[in-house]
Amino acid sequence: MLRANRRAPASAKKETARLLQMEWDDKWSSSSPARWADRPAPAEVIEAVESGWLPKSGRMLDLGCGTAEIAAWFAERGYQATGVDIAQAALDRAAERHRDLPHPIELIAADLCTRTLPGRTFDILIDRGCLHQIPLNLVGDYIRNIASIAAPGARMILFMKSFRKGRPFGDPEVT
């Protein structure tokens, strides 16, 4: 994973963002199956909708959507679902996989560290694996850009993976 100094100048941020996009394009363009892809909607998301913590309708955004399983789950329930990912190859897979949904998913190729989605706001934002992959010098930009597209009263679910010594937290191999 890319690491960079969070106090780096703007030119370093641009280079970090460019390298990050190349990295994810390469990963999604690979013919080998991605271990992070094709997972069902998390139980926490389903529970949040069923309990009423998330609204029963509205505009939702699947951040770093990959093959857009979460966006598809919402689209199947009548939400206006949008998936955004830095890798066009991921979105191509998502479009193919979910082409027959009765309520289509809007798929957008964008790096939310370097830009926002002008003129759009979302009631629900779900990040299942995007933030913890972002280099430190771009995290603030990502957070500002996400905040700018959150509708008043929006709800967000953030899934984070914790690491220690480069391994997932709780890994028995890590002492």
C-alpha cells in the first residue's frame, strides 16, 4: 500500500493520487479474482435499514464501490443508488454484474481524494474499504470531499480495517 507524508506539497499529493489510481486500475484489471470483491451487503447495513437508522428511501452512495454489491442491494430496494470508484475496471465489472437490475445503479469513475461530485448530495454514504486504503496525505481531502456531498442529516456507515505491523489487527501472527 502507498504511504506518503501527510504534510507533502500539492504536487506530491497529485503524484500520490496518480499512483493510487494506477495501483487500483492494475488490481481490478487482473484476471485473478479479487478477494475484496463480490461480497454481499454487510449485516450492519441491512440492520441499519431495517431498524430505521438509515432512511427507507433516498439517494445513497457506495464509496469505493468495486463491483457495487452494496449499491446493488440498495437499488434492489428502490433507492437511487450510485457507486463511485477510482478504478474504471472495477466499474466495468460492476456494470456487467448488475446490468439487469430493475433500478439501475449510476456508476462514476472518480478519485474522491482529488475531486468531488458537483451538484450532488446523498442521504446515505457507505464506505466498506475505501478510507483505510487511502494514503495519509490524502485522507483530509477525502474527508472534505465526502462531507461536501453529504445531504443535511445524511447518515454514513464506515467500515475500517485496523492494521498493526502491516497485518490486520487481531491477526494471530502479529505479536
